[in-house]
Amino acid sequence: MRIKKALATLLVAASAVTALTGCGGGGEQKDDKKPESISFWYYDKDTAAQTMAWREAAADFTKKTGVKVKFEVKSFAQIAQNSSQFLNSDQAPDIMESNRGNGSAGMLSSMGLLTDLGPYVEKYGWDKKVTEADASMAKYDEKGVMGGDTWYGAPNYAEYQRVYYNKDMFAKYNIKEPTTLAEFEDACQKFKDAGVTPIAADAGEFGVLWLWWQLVSTKADKGFIQDWQMYKHEVNWKDESLTYATKTLNDWLDKGYISRNATGLKAEDTTTSFIKGEYPIYQTGTWNQGRFVDQIKGFEWDASILPGSKFAQGCTGNLLTIPEKSKNKDLAAQLIDMVLSKKEQNGIAKHGGIPLAADNDSIDNPKNKAMAEEYAKFSKENALSYYPDYPASNLTDAIPAALQELVNGTKTPDQTLEAIKDAYTSGVKDMDVKD
């Protein structure tokens, strides 16, 4: 939207005085006086691996500096919807967890609300600790498009989509766990023939969306991903990856591999059902793996990325950012560096998360080790497709809404793809990121 440029100009002008004494222009801030505490706003669950690691790092930080870390939990909606307001006030925190992507951290950076972390990256060597693919979500250009040259966030963990298999159900029906997409579809048909709906998927939130994008990721090439996510060229809406994924998803619905009642389901419904052993197959984010390790007691399970995928759907997790109006930037950066230390990265792995700079050989749990190694393989190959709603802020609602109609049977695959095209085109235009 054109208004973004005008707002960004006003915000930068309003913070000019701060920039003279702070880190705003890209230079390190010299904290004049050590505070009693620094503030850290976040919205992840306290049981999340990264949250536990942040708190462990904070304890070490306090021991070293004598400065306490005041954690304040916010809702995702609070930060997503109101961050541009509170970040431009004296109430801005010293560290803030921010969603990554053009419509989130990218937009905030383009409005002058986040600190350029370049001097801290150079000082602490953060660019040596993460791969190019993971760094792309932390770096934005002047328009807020990811993959730019300026660091506005610190990646510290990762997440991606995996397919989880109930091994006991596969054994009960004498079905082989798939290693190819053809075998995956064959397994689904055999379960359906036995009267079992094979795939747990919700359309009330994002489950069907993620399944659709993972199917895109089996056919897409790097050029398509860059066009979709980074606006390198106009998206080719006739690309095989889009037509294949949309038609295949509809085919799976027609064959009963996914229930058309999925529109009434949300993520917690399908997650709970899988834990109870009600479905043989469930694609979900790796943030659920720790829960599966702890809560699944009645059957054996395994997981891997959807067979045939050329890209992993996912990326570095939410970023740790330092707001431009933080009063304690140096201390905030020091804490972030502790989060990226080998100790805390190994801690993320220990708690069931995916670290970016850990020693994977030190991971004791074999399931968590396999997950970390699988992600590392795709990350090192720069083979991440990210998430499909990153290009524009409206897509988080618009694409699931279009796919809901596909699930309901009120739109054909062609009509669904046309609705996604319209939402994408208008959303990117409103973002005002293209010349």
C-alpha cells in the first residue's frame, strides 16, 4: 500500500533523535547506564523448545551481567496486528519475538521500526552460525522483501512440515510405509479400501493449506519459489506445481483420503486425533514433535517429509528482533548471542526443537536427531519453500478460505487457483514491494 511509504517516512523522522545516540543507523548503541532489567516480549508457548532455551539463556545472562530479563507474554494477534503502534512508542521492548516473512518482520523493517543488526552480526559472527537459507528469513531489503542485505532479526531455531505415520496402523493393515509419492497414494487407497480415512487434515485453520503447499513443493523448482516468495518475476499461474497440487488435493478429497468434513476441524482436533491413534497419517509442523514424544504412548510412530518433496516447507522459526526504540540494544544483542551459543542451541535440540547451530551428534533422542538432520539437509542445500502466505499479509486468511471451498466442493480446482491468484495479486500490490 502506498500509505506504507508515507508512514515509514514519518516513523523514521520521529525516531531521528534516537538514531543519533542509538544504533538506528546501523551502528552499535552504547548503553549509558546498566539497567536493572531488559524486556523481552514473546508469544510462543512456555513449553516450546525455543522458549525454554530463551529462559535458560536469560538465567546465564543475568549471572554474567547482573541484569534481569523481564519476560512478557503477548498473544500472536497483539504482535501481528498492533506492533507498528507500540514499536513506535516509549513502551517498545528491548527484544521482541517477531513472525518472519515480508508481511511481518519485513514490513516492520521497511517502516524503520526494527534495528539494523549488522554490527552485532559482525561482532558476534551470527552469519557464520546459520546457513544461507536460514539467514534469508532474517535479512530484508529496503522494501521489506526477504533475502535482502540487511539483518533485522536473529534466527535461532527452525520448523518445517513432516508427515507423521502411525506405524501400528500400517502394520495392522499390512501396508508398507511409503518412500515415494506413488507409494504414499497407494497406501492411502489401501487404508480407504479398509474403511479408514488415511489423512488427518484440518481446513478450519492451516492443515489443508500446508498439505497443498507441500504438494507444490514436489514439483516446483527454485525459480518458482523465488518468484512466489521474493517477487523475482511474475508468478506463472499455469506452472505445473500449482495445477498439480490443486488438482491432486481435490483428487484426494474425491477419493476420501481426506474427509470433506475437514472444514469443521481445527489443528488441535487433528493433532489430538492423531495422538489418540485415530488416523494413520498426519502432516503437521515439527513444533508438535515434542508433544508426540511426550504424549503418544499407545502406538509406535515415525516421521519424514512427504515423499517426493524437492523442498522442505518451513524455515527458520520466529525471529528475535531489537526494536529501533529499545533503550538497551547492546544488552539485547548480548542475550541473543547467548541464545545462539552452542549450549543453548543444544538445549533447543534437547527440548525437542530444531536448532540452527547445535551439534546434532549430541542429540540423545533418535527421533529428534532424525528430525534435526532431515531439516539440516534441506537447509544446507538451500531447498526451503518457506510458507505460502509469506508474500503478503492477506494470504494467511485468503488462501485457506479458497481451499476451504475446494474442500466443501463449492469451487473446482481451477476456480480455487483463480481465487488464490486474485488474493496473491491484490495482496502483493497492497504491500507496495514491487517497482
